[in-house]
Amino acid sequence: MKNLFKIIGIIAPSALIVFALTTCHTISGGSLYDLNRPIGGRAPVITITTQPAATTTVQAGKINSSLSVAAVVTDGATLYHQWYSNTENKNTGSLFIQGENDASFSIPSDLTAGTYYYFCEIDAAGGAATVRSIAAMVTVTNDPVITIEIQPAPKTTVTFENISNNLIVEASVSDGTLPIYQWYSNTSESTIGGTKIDEGDCANFTIPTDLAVGTYYYFYKASAIGAASVYSTIATVIVKDKIVPVIEITTQPTSISVQAGGTANRSLRILASVTAGALPIYQWYKNEKPITNATARSYTIPTDLAVGTYDYFCKVSAIGATTVQSKIATVRVKASLADMEQQKGNKTFYNEENNFRVVRTE
């Protein structure tokens, strides 16, 4: 991006000639666009959504860090960035940095030990009001510097008696040595007054599995030889009471009568729901004994059952829930007419126990 100035008028009181200038930016094709000309009669509005880090510490001779800013603008206008340096912690009265026109700014690698301040000015085509970021303080030291690359998750929710989560972090040291980690627990959301955790000396920290229901706070300290120790952000761990699923049978199996060897109306059905997102598990029983592979919501009565009465029911279970048993469905198997018909001379007999009347012919 290149700033140019366009003459828009001349004011000449007495012998003094003053040129009125307006700021322009070059756009595609090399043409000029007047930043002060509103788009569609209204000026776009710029909002900074991410400020540069307020403080950054680097080691002299090993500087490879950067500052960045993010912003949005209305009306689809184009954003323009310009970084400035300062000797004070403010975003005015500063020095323009030539060629630093991106949202990201690489901290100069040749800085010597001391404190420096940088900020970004953002404008947009169409007459938008210019906005400036906060002044970011950069401290350059001759000692090694620890940088936290990955902070622990700010919030982790686990379930009582079912904790299997980790907090994961990562840090680096500017001189290439490995950082030393130490985790701490605390009763408040602070890095002050924490309790050192035995065996909590790794980058990955396993959340204790025996925690009671409640809220816990963890953080870690990274240290290295010759470097100032740094602390991570606070990781909040919330242990919720376990939710016990509840099973409800909404459709009970019903008793039926069937003909021996017949195929019509030979199914028993059940339907159940379980809270907490658990899935129901079905198991059918006949005369108090589980039926192999009968684990669906419906059960088809075998066609080879002998004449008689059988009791069926279904047990519904779910992980973490109390098993529920359905009502008993009685299945009555009646003999077919062909089976019960008995020929004796010219007399035909029917079994009255199966709802057939006795017929006698002479």
C-alpha cells in the first residue's frame, strides 16, 4: 500500500498560498481512491476485534515474535494498516514505520535490551474514522525468555466417577533449552497461593480421577535456567454429578392366543425410553429364562411351540440405569383343528379345552 496526496483546492489569503490535501490510497490498476469520499453517502465504521498483545518479552539477538491486530469494517470497505513505534506507552506522538502495512507486524530482530512500544493505525476507504490499537509493550532482555505456546483449556467439564481428561500445555525457551513444568492446584481462580502437585511436572497433566463434585482450578509454572518463570492462564475444571439414566416402558407386551403351527399374530412388542441420552437394551425371557438372541423390541413366538401356556416378559437395561422389567405377557398355544380332530368310527371328537365343542354323529 502506498500513501499519496491529491490536491483538491487552493486557498490564497493575501500573499500566502496554502494547498489543501486529501489522503488517497493506490488500489488495483494503480488508480487513486479518496479515503475521505463516503461510500453511498455514509462513512464506513471500523471496529478492532483483536488487540495486539499488551506485553511481549523477547531475548536480544533471538527475536522472532510478532504483533497482530484484527478489525472489521462496515459497507464492505477495504481496510488499510499502518504500524507506529513509540518511546512511551501511548498511541500518539509516535514514529511512522516505513513499509509496515499489514495486520501483522514482525518485531525488529535487531532490538537491544530495553522497552519499546508499538501500535497500529487502521483506516478504510470511504471516509471512515481512523482507529488505533492499544500500545503494545515489547520488553527486550539479554536473558533467555520463556514463551507459552499453548495455554491449558480455560474450562473443562467432567463427570463424577468418570474422569479421564488431561490438561495440555506447551512452552519454549528462546535459547533452545527445555522448559521445566510444575502444575499447581488452587481453590480460587488465581496463580497466587496455589498448592504444588506431586508428579505434576509434565506438560500434560492428568486431572485426578477421585475429584468430588465441585469446581477446581489448575495452572502451571514454566521455568528455565537464567530465565524468568512464567505462569499459564487458569484452567477451570468443573466436576458434575453423574446423571443416572431412568428407563420408562411406554408400550407393554400384551397376552395373545395362537394356533399351534400357525404364523398369524405371533409377535410380542415392547417400547421403552431412557433419559440422559442412554440407549435401551432389550432381553426377552420365557418362563423366567432368557431367550438366546432375543434382544430386539419385538419378539416372534416360535411356530414349534407345543400346545400349552407360556409366560413371556422383557427386561430393559441401559448403561448406568436400573433395569426395568415389563409386564408378563401370556401366550396361549391352542391345538389346530387338524391336530385335535379325532376319528373314531363315525364319531368326531374335539378337545373342549381348546374351545372346540364335541360333535357326535350317528
